[in-house]
Amino acid sequence: RELRRFDDALHAHETGRTLFQQTGDTHGQAMAWNSLGNTLQELRRFDEALHAHETGRTLFQQTGDTHGQASAWNSLGITLRELRRFDDALHAHETGRTLFQQTGDTHGQAMAWN
């Protein structure tokens, strides 16, 4: 994704997600869903990105990964903003910020504030 090879990134994240599903690794699935959502954002496929981030957030909640949840909430906020759902985006960023505060991640807090 960082090389802006979004189709390749999409394929890689989907493959990773499938392999994590096959091995029963819920945390890995959560990371793959969130990364997939980020790539879908870059492709401006916001409805699909929304689904991916919501799925990632739910899986992070299931595993008890507060930091992962915070990241997913923040990514969800970016997608919601692109969909012009500003109240929902604000809620997502505030939730992400609160979760980042709980983990002591000041950089994550700054990202959510921004």
C-alpha cells in the first residue's frame, strides 16, 4: 500500500485475511480487515472500507485488543468523514482517542485529535 500499488495490496490483505481465518487467528483477522479497509479507502471504495473497519473493530473487541480497537475506530472515522457522515465520524474519532488514552499511546491520541 505504501508503494501505492493498491490492487496488489488489496490482494495481499485479502489473502492474509483468508489465511488468518483458516488458522482461527482472530487477532490476525482483525489486523487484516483493518489494513484491507485502509487500502479500500485509498481506492475510494468507502462503503467497502466501512465494512472492513467495522469488522476489524468487532474482531479487535473480541480479542480484547484495546489499541487495535482504537486504530480501527480512528480508521473508521476517516472513512465516515469521506462518506460525509460527520457526526458518526466525530463519534468514531472520539472513541478512538479515548481508547488510545487508555493504552497510553500519545501518538495515536494526536492522530485521533487531528
